[in-house]
Amino acid sequence: MNVLIIGSGGREDALGQKIAESSLSPSLFFLPGNGGTGRYGTNIPGSVMDITGTIAACREHSIDYVVVAPDDPLAAGMVDALKGAGIPAFGPDRRAARIESSKSFAKDLMHKYSIPTASYEVFTDSASAIEYASAQDYPLVIKADGLALGKGVIIAESRKEAEDAIRSMMDDDAFGDAGRKIVIEEFLTGPEVTVLSFTDGKTIVPMVSSMDHKRALDGDEGLNTGGMGVIAPNPFFTDSIAAECMDRIFLPTIRAMEMEGCPFSGCLYFGLMLTPDGPKVIEYNSRFGDPEAEAILPLLDSDLLQIMQSVTDGRLADADVKWKKLSSCCVVAASGGYPGKYEKGKEISVGDIWDSRLFIAGAAEKNGKLATSGGRVLSVCSLAKSLPEAIDKAYRAMEHIHFDGMFYRKDIGKRALEALNGV
Ligand code: AMP
Ligand code: GLY
């Protein structure tokens, strides 16, 4: 069976490593893949946004099944086109992917179906947005409606900051079309939890909960990034909170999508905040998170490819989805300067990392060696019986990896440990 994974990050490497373990013995292909995915698959050159080219590549390589991992091709209708060409694909179609690609669609959906989220207003002109913002309490959250590489959210501390953010998004096109429409919402507080889930549109099976660390520097300082490390499970996400989320958020969301005529099939990502008034949705994503996938997929004790096929075929209710009773810690190593400007082409050396897993993200092969080619370069994921052991293992492994300018956060999991210890 030939399986194509679309994308080029650490998430795609993690998906590939897990799918490679499948009892269906797949041959793996990546489009375009990275310097790591060539270890156990064939990289096909191309762009994830080139739908026609991707279908041609599927025909050339006799691809039987496609996993569309990144948000942009999902939002552009890659899954619709593949299915139209008779190629089964994991991921939502274009209409269902709006749950991530349009924040106003997601907010209106939650409002209509009483799914708990921050109160909000949607604006299409800056003058009304500024007038509304001037009458609100601060901090205030300003979000570009469309996909903005994780940078489209601004927490404004004052009227001036809100006005600047609104003008830059709506009048100065800081995020292009993505910011022509904006959502302004109430600022919520509480621990954040990510829950990824498998869903075929009728059945939803949450994966192990996790905690991402989005800021670049220790102590949640510095700029927002795609994610600098993840621990799983998330100790804030207790069994009773999980049950409440299932009743009030997870099931209502997939039912709402079905009622709207766009059932969601694929991996639905719930970004939650556990507020004093209960869990609320901060964001939905229409895909596996990165680096959440790198921390969570190694905990899966079932056949990922078979689960994905059951999702695509609408028979997730019959699938076997089991998890290892272990904790996981994933630490990301980035190029100096990320998420701002950084240099590329630095040679990477990887020593003994024992049984920890190495996932390659922004690195390419150069003269038979691995060299940096992106901001988030690689990650290490370690599993252990307890969270402190998993964290310790991941950091010990990281000491055996080097490249010029490399940096990583030293406090991944610290907040979770404090929660476990009742601090
Ligand atoms: P998003 O891209 O929507 O996940 O937002 C990025 C980050 O901004 C989230 O992980 C939160 O830390 C923060 N954020 C987003 N919306 C809110 C909100 N309504 N209140 C407080 N923080 C928020
Ligand atoms: N790590 C956050 C995301 O994938 O959106």
C-alpha cells in the first residue's frame, strides 16, 4: 500500500514514523517532506498548495491513501480534489476546514450551538472595530479572521494597542486577505489544554490531552511561535473536566458541523482554556498540531493508518484506539533568532539519544549531512512512566544534539509539574 503524507514539518515526520509501524506495511511518500523523512520514505518535490501537481504525483507513484497534514492545503480544498480524483484522503474537506480557516465561522458556529467560548464581535471595517474596542475592558483580544501562520492573534493591553492592531490588520494588510475581517473577543484566563481528536463526523475519539508552550523563551517570555515543546497528558485536564468537555464541547461541535451540512472528518484540534467559569474554546484547528503530534503520536498503542482509514470510511466507532499509560515530553530545538530572522545551512550533529525519538522539521540534506533550513529545526520526544522522568529524559537527549545557534526552552513541562505538585 502506498501512502503519501503532504507537508514538511516535524508533525509530518511524526505521522510518517507512526504510520511506518502499521501492520499494513505501507510504502511511504512525502510531498515535499524534509531532511528527516527520507530516512524511511521517498520525498517527492512539489508544493503543498499545488493541487493539480499533487494529483499527478499520486498517479505517478500509485498512491492508495493520502494524509493532508497542514492547514493551507486543507483550506484550499486538497481533500475535495483528491476524493474527486478517486484517491482517499485523511483530512476535512474545504467547507469543514473553515472551522480553522475562518475564525468568524468558528465563533458563529459556537454561538449558534451554545458551545462555550469567549464573547465576541466580527468586523469588516476598521472604524466600527475601533469604536467597539474603545468601549471594552482590557486586555482585549484581536484576531485576524483567516490563516496567519499562528501570528494573527494580538492581546491588546490598551485602547492604543487595540487601535494599532486593528489598523495594521485591516488597513495596512499585515496579514493580507486573512486580516480584512477580524474578530474582537473577551480576554479569558486559566490553564490552556490542547485536545486532538479523531472524528469521522459522527463519532469522536479524543487523543491524550497535552500542553503546548507557544512563547519562544523560558517563563512564557518572548514572541509567539508555532510551539516550542509539549507535554502529555496535561495534568490540568482531569477526568471530570474531560467528561464535561465531551458533553459541552466535543460532541456538540461535531453535531453542529453535521447540522451545518459540513461534517468534519479528520483530526479536529480543540484549543481550550480552563476558565473559572468552566472550559471554553479558544480555537479550533482542522489538523494535527505541531509539535503536539510529536508528543502524542508516540503514545498511541494502536495502528494509526488503520484508525485514519476508519475515519475516512466513516467507521471510527469500530476502530481500536488505545494509548500507552505513559507520559511524554517533546522539546523543540530552533535556529537562533526564531521566530524572527535566523541563519540557515548549519550542520546538525546527533549523538546517542537512547530510546528517545528524533523528529526532523526545518532541516535538509546537504552533501549527505543534515543541515538547518528552517526556524523550528527538530524535536526530541521522550516517554516515561512519570512526567518528571519524561522531561528529564528529553533534556538529557537534547544535550547530545548540536548545531550553531541552536536554542531550546529549558522549562517545558514546568508549569504542568507545578500543577501535579499542587504549587
Ligand atoms: P489562537 O491562535 O487563537 O490559538 O491564539 C493564540 C494564543 O493567544 C492562545 O494560545 C492563547 O494563549 C491566546 N488567546 C487567544 N484567544 C484568547 C482569549 N480570548 N483570551 C486569552 N487568551 C487568548
Ligand atoms: N502548536 C499549535 C498548532 O499547531 O497550531
